Amino acid sequence: MRVSVVIKSYNHARFISEAIQSILDQSFQVFEIVAIDDGSRDGTPDVIRQFSDKRINLLAFEKNRGISIAMNNAISRAKGEFIAILNSDDFALPHRLERQVSFLDAKPKIAGVFGLPKIVDENGKPTRSFFDFTAPFSSLPNLSRQSLLRHFFFHCNFLCAPTAMIRRSVYLRVGKYDPRLTNLQDFDMWVRICADHDIHIMRDELTAFRILANDRNMSAPRRDTSLRSQFEFAQILSRFRAMNPDFLREIFESDLLASGISWEGSHNRWLAELALTTGTPAHRLFALQTLYETAETDADFLRLRDLTGEIDLFGSQAEAIVRTLRQSRLWQYTAVLRYIRRWMLRTGVR
């Protein structure tokens, strides 16, 4: 078997038929569809069962178990040389499989190939996305794994999972998706793959990525996804600590020189210091936790003491300000305080 198209579904009865049909209509036909339904309550598995093509292999969980467990189950059942990812609310564009298989056949040292998504709405019509998947192409000097990992460290993910085709042998070497992650499980996998393998990104649209109304996408900028993603990003940053220090110096040499951070001593220390230059909650959490876990010298202990007294990791100072403002009669009336209230709702401060 050449390709296993992995489709994980959850409450997408309206869209799953189009997703499957888009694979059945591909110009490349040596594939299987490994479908996993993660406890849908809207009859999604019944829609899948309406297809008679024997290449469709469906397993349906009785209850929702999470995206990573579903993905791991599907990959464990896959028999193809290549694993092509497709979400159940998206659909593949014509010739996607043919183009990606041809590329990987011609480039045996490339672990996987990605593309760009075509952004569509619930009716399949072109629309705007909440994320610009093309933005990094203008800022990255190249698409080497060093360049990609540097972008991942400072800015998070920009690869679109339902455009990915990965060698199954690479998945077997890298390991399973982390079931503790919900929003950034794909990003975690890309970091782990790029730590030891090269990938390629086609600057062509390969998959239609559907934007659902009312921010129903799992990656949409909702309060829960924003909060969860910051925590998960901090955990994924820890993957860099396991990379070869010499390889890390290749990635971050210019950043270390520009910031004046010394790369003498443990790479864990200068990774933490680099993270602090960005100022995001995820980077701060990673930095403090790394310095705490690796502190050995008096200088380490003093640096940790100073930073934990400066960085308001838990927003306690913001909460104190809000409590004071609440006692003011201006709370209900000034535009500035109304802005603060909207900020509170977005960030979860009460």
C-alpha cells in the first residue's frame, strides 16, 4: 500500500462525505482511507458507513477520547508507506496525493511534505482565515530545518496539518502524538520530526481548509484555545532542551550574538534566556521552569531569584489593579476601563 489517508472525525456529519469523496476522486488511486471517529454524537460514523468502497477502514470510539488518541489509533492501523492527513471537515484538492507521492518518491531523504491550504467557508466558498499560513515565507531566510525550528521556537506553528504527507517510517521513529496536548499536538509532532529530519513545504494549495462559523474550529481564536495553547506551547518548547547543543547553536547563533547572551555553559540556560527575550506567557513559563530544573551554581540561584520576583507569570499584579479599579465609580463609564473589562474576558482574569 502506498498511501494511508488518515481522517479523524468528531461531529462533522455535514462535511465528512465531501472529505471522503475528495480522496476517492483523486488521480492517484493506490490508497486506503483509515477513518477514526472520536465519539461523535451527530451520526458521523453512519455517514461514513454509507460509502461502499472497500478501501475505507472505519473504527468508531464509543466516547470522545481526544484528538491525539484518535490520531494514534488511526496511524497504528495504517499500512501505507506514506501517511496523508485530512481533517473530516476539510477536503483534498485534485491531484494532491499524486503530487505529494511523486515528490517523496523523488526525494527519499525528505521525511514529509506539506502544502498550503485553500481557505473556504462552510459552503466551500473562498473566505478569510484567522491565520495567515503564508506569512512566514516572507520572513524565513530558507526552509531548512534549522530555519523552521528557529521560527517554531520564537513564533509557534505555521504548518497546516491537513496538507501533510509523512513517511510512516518517520512516525515509527519519532513516536506517538502526545495525548496530553489538544490544540498543539500537531505542532509538537513537527518539532519532533524536524529535530532529526528534513521536510519540504510546497507553496501550492493542496487541501481546502474550512473555516467554521462562530469560531467552531479547534484552532479558532477562542478563550479556551488561547489559554490552552499558551500552556501547551510552553511544554513543546521543552523539546528543544533534548536537542543536540551543537545543532542548537547552529539554529540560534545569530540570536545569541544579537542579544549578548553567552552560549558558554549549559544550553538549557541560554535557551531559557532566549525565551525571555520574547515576553509571551508560554516562553516565560518555559524559561522559569528550565532555570529552576537546571540551576546548579550560586549565579543560577540568584538569577532565578531575581526573575521570579520580576515576572508576573500568574497575572497577580493585573488582578490587584482590577480589584482596585472595581472600587472606583469610573468602572462602568470610562472607555479605558471598558477596554480593560474586555481584556479580562479574553484572558480569563476575574
